[in-house]
Amino acid sequence: MHVFYADHFILPLPAGHRFPMAKYGRLRERLAAECPAVQLGQALPASDGELALVHDPAYIQAIQQGTLSPAAQREIGFPWSPAMAERARRSVGATIQACRTAIGGEGMAANIAGGTHHSYADKGSGFCVFNDAAVAARLMQAEHARQHRARGPLKVAIVDLDVHQGNGTARIFANDDSVFTLSLHGEKNFPFRKEAGDLDVELPDGTGDAAYLEALERALDELVHRFEPGLVIYLAGADPHEGDRLGRLKLTFDGLEARDRRVMDWAWQRRLPLAFAMAGGYGTDMEATVQVQMNTYRVALEYHARWMALARDGDRAAVTAA
Ligand SMILES: [Zn+2]
């Protein structure tokens, strides 16, 4: 399974900054050591044209040239630097490449970072500079339109299970029927002013595995009743975990693994290609965050193997038919 990374672009943060930047490198290291079926690839930067499918040109330029106001930098939560701009572009690039790989026949692929769902068209927020899932969704639609015009537009479902609402994503696609935004999140959590997505499920503090999984089941059912996706972008946030500093929910390792399996199985049953990004994770113990993410990859590898078997059987059927 192809997994794209950009964590070698180190974003310089002041000492004591609360963002756990080291988690990405640690996840990549563990994937390389423990999951031989993962093929790690360096992410390419998203271009201005790709970013402009979602973001205002003035905002793209301010990020590129470092002319963001101090207030805008504070809202993002990272100080601007050339590395910050480069990393933000590459994180979008990683989700683009994951989507393209998943659609291109592999069925599953991932971005080791990404899931920057608090980013709006014209501003960043909450550790999110550009909105990777939004840009990737629009770009996949454009590529699909060029290659398969006769099949009609590509519809994309963004399944956002980070514990925080995907407010930027919801706003970006507010008047766009070709992208469905689903978000399950803590009602008392950041962002305190939520946006209206296509389907928002607000969960109380302390929601545990059983209630969470029930809510997820209902949400996925409703999604397919209302929408026919051709691609799923899944934000597999680790921050609903009980050991998370910001999460406020009480999901266990097993509960989160069941969550991942539910989403991936739901997509597989419908043969929907799925690209996933890691989104948030702020464990009191960083290793716990990385463990949640490793479990996501282990489930994903099972479904990727099914896609590969399907491709092999398809090839065999084609040979027999000839
Ligand atoms: Zn989050």
C-alpha cells in the first residue's frame, strides 16, 4: 500500500509549542519497521493551480511569501517560515497522491499527515494551513471529468472522524452537491462556532466505544441514502482516544480500531476507493497516538490486500475470457 509523507520538512516551532510534530516521523519509522507491505513515497508539493481549486489566490500568495498578518499566524497556530509553507504544500500533495493511487486501481492509499480540515478558502486555523482533503477532492473531480466525461461527475464523500468538526471543509463545500461532508465530533470541542456540513453528528463529552460506533453506523447509512460517492476521503483522527489531551471522548484502542474497520469495510463493500489522512492526535503520551494510527494502518492493509486480490482475479478473468 502506498503511503505518502512530508515529515522530513521540519517545521521549526518554538520550544514548548503544544503541537506534537514528532508524531509524524515516529509513525513513518514504525511503518517502515513493522509493516513491510507499506511502500513509503515522498509527497510532491501541490501547485498554485491545484491549491486554487479551493483557496483564494491572495491567501496562497500570503503563505508563499510570508506576508500573513500576526493575527492570521496566531489563528493557524504555527509561526510562518519557508519550511512551514513548503510542508503545507506537500501535505496537500500527499493527499492528492493518495487519492490518485486509490482511484487508479489500488483501492486504498494514505497520507501520513494531512486531514487539515480547519482550513478555509481564505484562511488557516487550528494547525491547518491548506485544506488537503478539499483540494484533493476537487482535483480528482477535474481529472475524472477529463478522462471519463461520459460517466458523469465524480462524487466525493469526506468522512471526517477527527474529534473536532471539519468546519473549513463544511464551509468550502456548503454549496457544492458533488461533495458530501460528514463529521462526527465532540459538541463541546473546538471549533466553538461550527459550520453546517451535509451531516454533522455532535457527541457529548465522555462518549465511549458503543455509543460512538452506533452513531457512526447510522451516519454511514444516512450518507449512502442521500449520496452516491465514487471516492471516499477518510480523516482517521486519533484524537477521540481516551488518552488524548484535547479529545474529550473516551474511545479505547479497540473502539478506534473498530471505527476504522467499519469505515473501511463500508467502503470495500461498495468497492469505493478510499484515501485516508491522519488528522489530529494529541495524546498525553505521544506513543499512544502513534499506536492508534498504527492500528488504522493494520486494518487498511487488510483491505488493500483485498483490493489487490480483486485486481488479480480480474486479470485472470480477462485472460480466461480471451
Ligand atoms: Zn482534531
